[in-house]
Amino acid sequence: MATGGPPVERLRGYLSQLPTAKRTQLIAELESALLRGDEVPGGDLLLQEVRSSVRESAQRAPRISQAARLFFRPLEPFLVEDQSGQKQLARLARSTLPQLWDWICRDVLPDVGNRFSDAVTHALNDGGAAMCGHLIRPFQDQVAERIRAMLGESELDDKVRRRMIGQIGLPQALEVARDLLAILGGRDTLAAIASRLPGHIGNLADGQLEQIKLILDTCTAEAGELLPFALILLGGRLASPWQLIRLAVRAAESDAAARIASTSYSIAVTVTLADIEQKVGELKVDLKRGQHIAVISLLKYIHDAVRGIRSELDLGHDSPWGRQLAAIRSEVSSALKTEIESTPGRVRRLLRPRAPGKSVGARLDAGDVAETEALIELLGACRNYASELAISEVTLLAHSELEQYLESGPRTLVEGLRGADPADRAFRQLQIEAAVRFCAKVFGPQYAAVLVKAAEVAVNSERKVTAKA
């Protein structure tokens, strides 16, 4: 595990070295702790990072050679997992690296590329990665120079452009090539920016905002194309990455979308909105997998970012950014609607009283109970975040329906314990235990404790009646 770099980057490096089974176990333990309401310092961030690490390992592209890994090392801060297939500004999908490496060795510098791979292999066998530095940098420079020439030729000749797109074989191939060129060509500048930025920024404001803007202005003065990449480096250091937009407000000296759009830092708004869209994609994947605690962590991230943008920018309904933000909120609402609406029905199905004799031998599936409890937790989170995520109405209706049922349904279960046959009582007690867990999430632990006491009284009173008989 690397010891240098910002804390979040060190955490990512550590998680990437854990076996998948260990990461999965860590997720389960974190989710259980958060579900119980335990205080886990940095729990949301840790859960988000470890789940991202598992997603990466699950979707990881075919392994590339050690030579390719060393060559692509400057790209690491800008790599994302390919959830939507859409090219993000100043980012490259990790899954594209094998194709890019094939393109470099086959079409960009075929002979040189093959010799580089062989030389790296020999150097690694002789002395490890430290011995490869004198090989990597010159080859990166050669690749960057050749890609710059190829892109220039493609702008002048449509036939060359089509051939280059076909050779790369990726969606938005030329945009990918331009980003690769920018990172390789600007790697020293980007490294300098990374070294000057604080390792962690709790709140990008006031004097620190001015200081960081000065760093970015100075380092990108003669390389404006690197500003989006510099912003992504900065975003990785922010406790709240949406605060990148404050650079745009500062540059424009206004929160108006039109004024911001006329500055070079308008790209900060674009980067921030793209980041939120990526998180929405992760949320939809986790919803499908039933990872509700991870969804709650993502909901908080998305909610805070949307609220920050809506609070600090005057986007207006007709601006492109305003429409993009509205589309994000609508997408989140659509993704959550089914989960929200289904929660009261799931609870009713599990707690439905059964006629005497109908529950003999019946069992409640523990996984079903745990999933329903997680859904209730998700509904509570949606209630907290409803206004910013455009889910107020559906959340209010579902939560009201759930409250009404849990106020009356468990009482019926408790009364059923009083006259239950021993064969029925075991299942009814399982239902009470599930009701206690659900009520604790909706009404709090004190209410749940009262329900536990009522169930104990009902069982004990039945035993006294039986003993007298």
C-alpha cells in the first residue's frame, strides 16, 4: 500500500489491493452497522469507496500488460468505471485501456511500441518497476507527439479521420484520443498541480478558494486545455466535490449562468454535473442489485450536490445547465419511484395476520425481512432528501401509508398471541420480531421497545391462563 498522496487516494489504493471476497465482507459489515444505526466515522465515504472498488473489480476490463500499466499511470486520476457508456469530459473509461494499448502498439508506433514492451519486460525481470523510468517517459513523449500529428492530419482529411476512428474502435474515439494526448502531454503540469493542492479540503471557501484558484490559474495559464483535468484532480481532494462550482462563481463574480458561461471556469459546472450523472448511474445499478444501504450513501451525495448547485447558482429553467439538472432530478425520481411505492406492500405481506392454524410450519425468510428493513431505511432517506430529488409526493404517500399500517398492524399481531396455539405462536412471534425492527426504523427504538413489552405481556398472560386451566 502506498503511503503518499491524499487520504482518499491512499484509501482507494488500499482497497484495490484487497481480495474481492474481503471487500464484499467489508461492505456487508459496513451496511449492517449503518443499518443498526451505529456511528461509523467516515462510514458513508468508506462504503462509497469500497463499493466503487468492488464494481471496478466486477467490471474490470481484460488485464493489460505491466508495460501498459506503467505507461498509463498518469491516467489513473481520470479513469472511471464505465457505467453508462457515455464519454465524460476529461475522463477515460478504465475498460478502454486494452483497446487504446492495442491501438498504440499497432497503429500509432507499432515497431517502437513492441520494442518498448520487450524492454520493460526485461527491466522488470532485472530490477523491478523502478528500473523502467528511463524507458517510460521517452515512449510517452513519442506517443503524444505521434497522436498530436495524427489528430492534426484527421482535421485536414476526412478519410484520415474515418480511418483513425476505425483504428481506435471506441465510441467518441477522437475525444478519447484528445484526452489521452492532453494527459500525456501535460503530465508534468498535472503532477505539479497535484503536488501543490492540499491533500483534503473540507470546505472550498474564502482564502483557500482564492489560493487554489491562483494555483490553477498559474499552472494552466499556457495550457488552458488542462483546466478540466486540473478540476478533476481538485475534485478528488474535496469533501464535497460539487464545491468546484465556487471557482466558476468566483471567476464570473456572479452566480448567473450566462455570466459564468462566458468564463473559462464554466467547465467547473460541466464537470460537476457530469459527476452527479455518474453517481446517478451507480445508484441505478445498486438499486437493481438490492444494495439499499449503498443507495442511501449515493442519495446523500446526489442530494447534497443538487442542493449545493441550486443554492449557489442561478441557472434558470431555460439554461442548458438548468435543463441538465432538471433531467438529473427526474432520472433519480424515476429510479426510486418503484422502490418507494413497493415498501408499504412489502411490510403488509410480511406482517399479514393469518387465521388460526394457517401459520403452522410457516416461516419468515430472514433475507426478506432484512431487505424490507433496508427498504424502510431507504424510504426514510428519501423522505429526508425528497425536495431536492423531486420525490416529495410519492415519498409522503408511501411513508404515510407505512406509518398508518405500523400503528395498527402490530397491535393485531400482539392480540393474536393471546389466543394462539403453540403451533401458531412461533410464526406469530417471528412476525412480531419483524414488526419490532420495522417500527424501530419508522417510530424509533422507544416505540419498538413498547411493542416488545406488549408482546411479552401477551405471551405471559396466555401462559397464566393455560396454567390455571
